[in-house]
Amino acid sequence: MTGPLAVDAPAQGDPPPPGRVRTEVARCPSGLVLLTDRRLAREALVDVVAGAVGGGVRWVVLREKDLPRAERLALAVELRAILAEVGGALIVAGPDPLDGDAVHLPAAGPYPPPPVELVGRSCHDVAELARLTTEHYATLSPVHPTRTKPGYGPALGPDGLRELIAASPMPVLALGGIETPDQVRACVDAGAAGVAVLGAIMRAPDPRAAATTLGRAFHRTDEGKQ
């Protein structure tokens, strides 16, 4: 397979330790990652995503899990077309990839993950990180209190995020309540491979400008670390 989810052949040699066996993926989510929520969007969800992609977003996680499969599949087709124009990729929340090859799973399951080419998992603590097996990346949340899920937590904060990233066997996306450039920079400084946002773009009057601002904060901080 070619494209953003191309998979390399497994490396030869000694096998990885038990519980850490995974396929090496040529490209995992990084930079600014957008999670969708049409109920928070100020305009049609497809238009919000298109604006964010115009502002530099290359990874989108399709949520909208309350929709019937046919409607959700149609939405996935539209979003994949937008992302394909810039070499981006769509990840689907839940075990059904909606005719694609990338899913993001909740901490509760399923275990083992489905055999698709890119699998992410939501994690919140060391115990959940320890359950990861063939996933390719994890999200850690909430970094900050979030308006999308009031009372969800406790918030990790940058220090808690840094500690969990150090314990993770795979790349981590920071998630939850990240709305400002300073918060993005703190996540990168903590070691996050990417920063996942929802409300900061879904609620934004100008999704393209919001994505540009947050993405610039990520990349400038990441470049400064190299």
C-alpha cells in the first residue's frame, strides 16, 4: 500500500518484549490533529474540517458515533476526499473503519484491536498504557479541564502528561482542553508527538485561522527541540 498509512515490513531480528508487539507504521498522527463534533461546529461539519485542513491540519478523527452507519460512512467519504487533496488521512473513532484502514479505540476495548493498518487507543493512566499491544499510538487525556466534557478528569497538566509520555511504549497525542498556543507548546515540551483538539476548532469563528495559529505553535516548538 502507498500513501499516508503505508506499512513497512516487520523488522527482522529478536522479537519485541511480550505485550509490546506491533507493526511499524510509516506514518502516525502528529502535529495538530482534529477531532470532530458536529453539535459544536459553528457551520456544517464538512466546511469546518475543510477550513481546518486549509489551515494545515492533516489528521482528522471522525467521531459522530451517534449517527447511523450509512450517514457516518457518507460523511467519512466526504472527509477523506478533502484530506486526500493534501495527503492527509482520516481516522474513525470506534472499531468500524467505515471502509477505511484507520481506527481510534476507547480505553475499554475492544481487545485485541481490529487488524487494520493504523490503530490508536485512548488512555488516561499508567494502567491503560500497560494494556497497549498492537496499537500504533495513544492519546492521553485530559491534559486540561475541557468544556466538551465538563467534570472529566482529573486533568493531567503538563507535568502529569510528561510522566505518562515517559511510560508510554508508543507515540502519544495530548488531548483535552488544549485551546491556546501556550498550551500547545507545553504539550510539545512534555514530549507529545501531536496535539489533538476539538472545541478550539469546532467552536472557532474561523476554523482555518484557528488551525493555522495552533499548528504554527506546534511546529515552531517542535523545530526548536531538534
